[in-house]
Amino acid sequence: TSRALSANDRFAAARNDAAHPGRSASNGALMRTWAIALAYLGHSTKEVMTAARTQASMTHFDPAAGWGAAIGTELCRRAILGGDAIKQIDDVLSYLPNDQRIRFSEILSPDWAPGNHDEPSNGSVWTCLAEAVWAVRNHSNYSDVVTAAIDLGGDTDTVACVAGALAGATYGIQGIPSRWMTYINGSINTP
């Protein structure tokens, strides 16, 4: 953020970020990938992950941001198609280059839990995705998943977005409490 704000314009900000790719592995590219999962339902894992990485690269130059977006997108696509995406994490990770696979395998393993490891903040792609997957893995309905993600603190809006997308794909629209949908689809009528 400081590099972007210190630049004279958006082009200079992009050049600054590209020159320092190890510092742009944040969760922003991950949180905006869900439309790709829908648009690429009939495509292969490789095609889905390429599309997710491509959109991530527009703003996040660190390869980890792209791979995190690719993992999240593919997990979401598999859940929409009716699969137990969380149980398919190892297969999704098999599409990553070895250096990325090792890192994501550690944080997406079933024994990972928030606060038990020396991880970067959940503003990073790694911890954000790990916390979202943890919430889905350890809760059995949409509202509990999203509430658990929010309760973790930190970058709660993004972690809840990622957890909510995965939970929504897993449980379907019927799994979202109607009291939550009312305010999205309608208006609050006050006397």
C-alpha cells in the first residue's frame, strides 16, 4: 500500500509493485475470483486455474497471490458441481508448481488451525485462504462458516467473503439463512 500511495500515478504504482513481487501476496485477488468459478464450470481445472491466475496478475504480482486465487476458484467450482471440494484439496494442489504446492499444502492441511502457527496476517493470501478453508472444514452450515470466519478477526471482510463463497458453493442458496437474504434482495421496511 505504501508503495502504491508513494507513486505519482497508477502506472508508476504498477511498476513499483512489479519490481517487488514478494510483497504483493495479499488476499485481494482471491476474494474477487468467484465469478470465474461460475463462468468456467464446464472447463478443466487447468483452464480455471489459468483464468484465476490471469485475473490475479492484473493487481497482484506475487505468484502466490495468483496460485491462492486459483486454488480458491477451483475449490469453489468443484463445490458448485456437487463435489466435496475440501476433500479434493490435495488434487487441486497437484496442479501447482512444487514450491507453491509445499507452502499451500502446509496451510490447507486438516490439522491446520488459526492461531496455532506463526503465519502472516489474514491479509495475506495464505492465511486468508487457510482460515476460510478451516471455517468450511470445521462447521456444518453456511451461517456458522461465515460467523466463524468473522470471529477470527483481522481482515474479516475478505476472509468472510472467501469462506462465504466456498460455503455458498457447498450448501447452495438454500443454505443461506433467509434473514440474511432479505436485506440483499429486498429492503428494510420500517414503520
